[in-house]
Amino acid sequence: MSERKGIITFKGNPMTLVGPEVKVGDKAPDFTVADNGLATATLATYAGKIKIISAVPSLDTPVCDTETRRFNQEAAALPGNVVVLTVSQDLPFAQKRWCGAAGIDRVVTLSDYRNRSFGKNYGVLIEELVLLARAVFVVDADDTVRYVQIVPEVTSEPDYAAAIAAAKALL
């Protein structure tokens, strides 16, 4: 598995990302994650939909909380053929609890806790922390990557407007 250094920092400290660099124009890598009911979800689970995929370290942190709430608000204005997925290493039970407490009803939370396939396949697994880096991918209905943002500082928010614009451009 490839390692990439110098791409991100966590609280100013350089981190190592495990996995390949996913670029615009690439075929979206597959993944195997767990939904809030422990069922397996893969890229094919969302076949035919435009996917905004938000990778976060943990929903129980302030920036991840803010980001997921923001994407939930944005998702309310998007048509049914767009799905917003938030992937973290949080256990599905914790994700379900957090979504209930936060009133999240438009974002689908998915857990990469089993084998970290999302993190490894999308190149956002932080080696030192065994958490996902903050990143946003927009994948079209044919599973081609159309937008990528790896947020340079994990404690910073992503560019919401750019991600939403990339998804809307595919409508």
C-alpha cells in the first residue's frame, strides 16, 4: 500500500496518508463499509446516483459535527438522484446515536471500522491516527470522480460551495 507524506497536517503536525491519490477523472474506487444497521454498503449500493462523499475523522469532534450538519442542510436542497455520504471510523452505533441527537436526516453515515477499505482505497487513511483525513469527493452517476478536495489541515472545514457546485454541475 502506498504512503503519501506532506499532503495533510493534524494540528500543524505532518501526517502520512495511506493509499493512492484519487484524481478527477479516475474511476471511483470501490469500498466496503457498514451502515448504521451494520449492513454492508459499497459503491454499488449508490449506483446511478451522484455521490457527495465526505470523509471525516470522527462525528464526535466539533469540525466534523459542523461539516456533517452543513452537508445535511445542503442535501435538503438537492434532488433525489444526489446522495450525501459521510464516512468515518466511528462505530455504526455511535454514528446512529450522533445522527439522532443532531437531527441528521439527509446525510447517510457509513463506518469504515471493519477493514478501512474506504480510507485505503481513497487514499485518506491517516497512518499515525488510524482515522480518515478530512476530504470530499464528488462522484457522478457513472462512478467517475468529478471533484476532489483533501483538506490540508484536518481541523479545518472543507470548501462546501465548491463541492455542492461540482455536484450540481452533474445534474
